[in-house]
Amino acid sequence: MINNDVLRSIRYMLDLSDGRVVEIIQLADADFPVGKADVQGFLKKDDEADYLECSDRVLAHFLDGLVIHCRGRDDSRPTRPLEKRVTNNVVLKKLRVAFELKDVDMHQAFADAGFPISKPELTALFRQPGHKNFRLCGDQLLRNFLKGLTLRVRGG
């Protein structure tokens, strides 16, 4: 999925203002150079003027900041290195951690979106890329998960 679409979906899901998105990004790294104008550019459609492409680095900071925003910072643990490439699997993992979702919750989110998946399909998405049962998360799968999670978070 395009990073801008992921950012747009999560922003809608949590009803975040542009300023709040900047704050969440800076929770992961206070020195990361991003401003309100950048966020507004990320949220525009690709054919609009002032559209900016959301890089993997920006989305990684946003997702890490979202985990801190939702769960709080754990100073007893070292900070995890930033992902160089943000795949759909990484987005799924970060959202699972941020919202403290168990397998049952994830299955329910998929079912709420009208896209139920089996337990082996779900666990394959969270395996290490070198594992024989690893499965890439497709755009349709992530889109449906975001839709189901939005229904869950926004209550309807």
C-alpha cells in the first residue's frame, strides 16, 4: 500500500489533526524534521498541488511514535532501530503493538471488514521473512485490516 494511504487511514481512524500527527512523529525522534505543511502535503491526493510523497522514513517514525502515543514510552528497554523499508507486514505489526491487539482482536477486525482470514494465514504474516511459512501482506489485506480497525476504534 502507498505510505500516504496508510498515513491517511490511520489519521482518519484516530481523528488526528495535522499538528497531532507531527507530535506523534516527533515522539519517535524529537529532532526529526517534519512540520504541519509536510503533513498536509502527505495527506493530499497524488494529483493535487503541493502533494508530497510520504517516505518510508517518515512512516516508520509515525508508526513508532504511534506505539509510544498509545502505549507510552518504556525507558527500561533500548529503542528499536528504525525500519529502512516499511512493508505492509511492518505496518500490521506496528498497529498490532500500538493497539495491543491479540489474535482474536485481529481476526475480529478482518471479519468486521468482511474479509475473514484463517489462523494460519494470520500467523504467517507475523513470521520472519526467511521462514518457510512467511507470507507477504498484500495491499487488499492491509486495506481491509485498516477498515476493520477503523470500525473498531471509531465505534461503528
